[in-house]
Amino acid sequence: MLRDLAETYIRWCFMDEVPFEVHVSRRERLLAVKVSGELDFANFSKLDAILRRELAEANVRLALDFSDVTFLDSEGLKVIVKAYRRIADAGGEISITGCSDTVGRLFDILGLRNVLGVTRRETG
């Protein structure tokens, strides 16, 4: 974990740009969103815009795949919590799968693991 934090800090210091991608697929009421890269201040608005557009329907099930998310900050968390509130108010559900230990720990610390249906990446 310390190594992950050190690598993130070094990347931030030297401003290396980490690619950020969002892939969306929809099947009936299931909205599957795969997020890759760092979900942070530099990138949160892209995911926020996609989720606002795609979650216009009521009673949607949002499945976020975070298996390729390498970093998550407060702006990224805010996007997720806003999406959760929209979905819950409309009678839908949310789940977040494939979190790294570092990202999963953030959800644990904030007490959001069970609320958001967070599961960590399989190791082995």
C-alpha cells in the first residue's frame, strides 16, 4: 500500500498524465460502466457527465467496474455518492466491483462499502 501511495505521489509531482477512460454498456435496466485510470480532480467531470446523462431513467441498476481504477480522490467519491443518491431516489441499485485494496480501503474508512455494494478485486 505504501508503494502505491509513493508511486501516485511521484506521478503527481512529475505530472505524468495517466489515461482515463469510461466505457458504457446498457442492457435493459442494467447500466454497466467500466472506469480505467485515476478518478480524481482532473477527470471526475467526464464520469459525472456520463452518469447524469445515462441515469435519466428511473429504476436503473448501475454496475461500476473499478478493476482498472488506480486512484480515487474526494471529487471522484462525490460523483459516486451523487449517482447513488439519484439511483436510490429513483428506486434503483448500485454496485462497485473490482476495487484495488487502496481504493477499497477508502470506501471502508468512509463506511460506504455496504451502502454502495463495494467488492474488492480478487487476488490469487
